[in-house]
Amino acid sequence: MGEISVGRQHLDRLLADSAGTASTPGTSGTYGVPYQQAFARLAETHRGRPVTEILPLLRRAADEALLGFTHADLREQAEAISTGRPYVLRVTVT
């Protein structure tokens, strides 16, 4: 299980809205798609692929969403995508 702290004003970087689309960016500046959306897309398209192939894609998605996941967290996420097992992320909103 991974953990990340996200400021309330930056939740749109991490989470898609309930309709599955990007939340409206607030004061968080310019960033790519919410990380949740990028993760879900990779989970659909990269199951069974090597972790080493998934890891840089997750890093890019985290960087584009301006989120500071550790290498260990990203590796764990890549392993979950590769194997198809669920991944739990504990989010602390500050």
C-alpha cells in the first residue's frame, strides 16, 4: 500500500471526478490528466507487461500530475498493474 499527502487545493491532480473525467483545475497550475485516470488507463492496457516497461510510464504520469510519488511507491504500483492485483493508496488531504 502506498501513501501520499495532497493539499486540498491539489486533489484535482490526483483524482478524476465521479463521472470519470478530469476535475476542473483550481489554483494548482498546469498539469496533465489526473493521476487516477492515467493509472486506470495503464491498468487496462499494460496488464501482464514487465514492471520495467510500466514504471517509466507511471513516473511520467506522476510528474505530469505534479505528484511526488517515491520510486518504491511507483514500483509497487507497476507491479500491481503488471499482475492485475488491486493497489491501495492511502491519501492524506492537508
